[in-house]
Amino acid sequence: MVELYFLLVFMIIGSVGALQAKDLLSSVVALGAVGLGLCLTFLILKAPDVAITQLVVEILSIIILIRATLRKDLPEVPTGGWMFPSAMGVGFAVILLLVALKCFPDLPVFGEPKLRVAQHYLDSGLQETGAANLVASVILDYRAYDTLGEATVLLTAVMGVLAVVRKVGRKKPDQPEEQTDA
Amino acid sequence: MPEKPEPGMTILVKTVTRLTAWLILLYGIYIVLHGHISPGGGFAGGVIIALSFIHLMLAYGKEVVFRKLSKEMVELMESTGALVFLAIALLGLTTGYFFGNFLPAGEPFNLFSAGTIPLSNIAISFKVWAGLFAVFLALVLLRIDNVGE
Amino acid sequence: MIYLLCLVLFCVGIYGLLSKRNIIKMIVGLIIAEHAVNLFFILVAYRRNGRAPILAPDVAITQMVDPLPQALVLTAIVIGLATTALLVALAIRIYGKYGTYDIAKIRELRG
């Protein structure tokens, strides 16, 4: 499990770099590196479904973020008082770390999960649903309610984005559309 | 040099896109259809299909994609995916409970097996790709408005 | 020990969310915190020398990792993408109105 520690340290370094980078574009690119490290970690932890989804979702979210920052890669100019917010952030993170350290003995040991519910899925998933991929059988058969809720959240988010856009369009209806090259 | 520059990227990118966009689309469809016997499923496959359209759009500009697929069509497909998923859930009531697996389980490790799971995968993939592609279109159009200010 | 590193990643994300004044940097911090939570679920599900939860027709696989947290994370990733898109749309709208991503300047301009 050495490679797991290596990948996690890489992800932490990459995220610190993403937060401290001077311009926004390199920050977004560093975030992409963190996401790919996460994808490799999922693959090592034997979760191929999650790894595939993470890979493609990371690509799409990086495209969206880059479109937000493409022509506005302004350098981050601190306008006074940067001391207090960073002190507050570090302080909150340290407090969270200290509190969470007390919870660690209650967690299951790494490598030995509890499997209280999932043992039934593992034993009789193939007979009850007929799907070889047990993750698919959990998503779409045993726990399809969760997936329905997820679909509702996705629909709501898309409607929210479209509503945010529509407001601009209605304000200036006669503005000619400019040509954009992607 | 032509007087009127074409929308999109250079000819190199366009040629490569013409070769790869359909392969990406086919790979997404494969991932969706085999979601119950191999890694993948509706979510990953839906995002891959959306990425193939976005790939086409980034390389060729938005008019080419709009000629194949209008925005109303995308929104219609998203609603259709959600409704089909809900209909599968309601048809499950015929076996007694919501989301009941009303089709026979069939032969395991076969493409046509696992009851309603492949149908749900297809519905979810429609929903995911249409939703994400609608979001992408919305962000692109929003950015055009923004430059004008 | 591996849980501790995952928690450190979460704390890095929270630090970025709290202390940065650029809206895009705050979104980046939120995404990092999301990644840490997803990673934590998968870490809890891992079983030593386990196999991926996919059955094969010819081999009998006895020891599998837990499929339930993987299913939860699979939906959570897509929800994270949708909320990220919503946040980016709002950020672009704010940029169009105020001309900056800096929240301190936005507060000055509004007041």
C-alpha cells in the first residue's frame, strides 16, 4: 500500500498548489492533476466504476472551469488584510483535525470493513437481480430510490443553470450574438 | 488566407476530431449498454457521450452542433430520460413495490439479462448527457453575453 | 494513518474555501473537499486483498470489496459536477455584473 500513501501525498501537494497558484488558469490545471490522482487511487482501491466516472467527470468539470477563467486570467491581487482570513482558515482546519482525531478509534480498521448490509448483496446479488456488476445492481435495483433522488438533484441543478442564463438573455433581447471561437 | 475566418480551431484539430468523435460516442454507448456486466453504467457512459458532443463543439464551433441537435431537442431528451426512469419505477409497482424488478432476471453474464437494470441505465444515460450538455451550452451562451458588456 | 491523510486533504479544501477571496479559488477549494469525502467513502469500503465487486462467469471470487459505498459515491460524483456547473454559472454572472472575482471588491462596490 505504499503507492496509496504516495498518491495521497501527491494529491495534498497538488491541492495546496492549486489553492496558492498566482493565476487562475494554473490553479484549475493543478486541480485537474488532483482529480487524476484521485482516479488512480480509486483504481488501486478496487473501484473501477467510480474510477471511470471520476475520470470523465473531472475532464468535464475542468472544461467548465476553464471556460470561466479563459479570458479573465487576472493575477490575484491581494487588497489588504490577507492575514485574518488565512489565520481563520488554518485555525478552523486545525480545530477540525483535532476533533476528528478523537473519532478515529471508532472507525473500522483500514482493510476490514464491517459489511453489515453489503454481505447480503455480495452473497445473493446475482440470484436476485441477475446483474454481474454488483455496483449496478445496488444503484439500480436495491437502492434505486437514491438514484431517483440523484436524478432530481441533477434536474434541479440544470434548471438552476438555465434560469441564471435566461435572466441575461431577457434583459438585452436585441443584442446581436457575437461569434465565438472555442 | 480566406477573408472570412471559419469558426472553430485549425484544420489539424478538425481532421482528428472527425475521426475520434464517433469513436468516443460509440465507446459511451458501449459503456452504457454493458453497464450491468462490466464496469461503467449510465452515469459514466452519459458523461462520455456528452463529452463527444462537447469535443465536436470545441473543434467546429457551435453552429455545426446546432445543425445536428437543437437546444430544445436536448432539453426534451433530458425530460424524456427522467420520465422513462420514473415510468420504470412505477411499472415496478406491478410486482408489489416501487422500483420492483418486473422483468425476469434472465441468464447471468448475458447482454439481455438483469431485468430492468439495462433499461434504467439507458434512461439515466440520456438524462445525464442531455443535462450536462445543456449546462455546457448554457455556459457558452452566457459567456458570449458577458463579452458584450 | 491513511484516514489522517484523507482528513488533511479535506482540511486543505476547507482552508481554501474559508480564506481565499477569489470566487474561482473558493470553488476549487470546495471541489477538493468533495474529492476528500468521496475518497473517504472508498477507503472505508476497501478490504485487504479484496477484488472489485464484479462477478466473472468462470472464476469464483470469494473476497470482494464493499459495493454499497461505491454506489453512493458514484451518484455523489455526478451531483458534484452539476453543483460545480451551477456555481460556475453564478460566478460568471457575478463577474458580468461587477467586473471582478474578488469578494472584497464586490462588497465595496455594492456598499
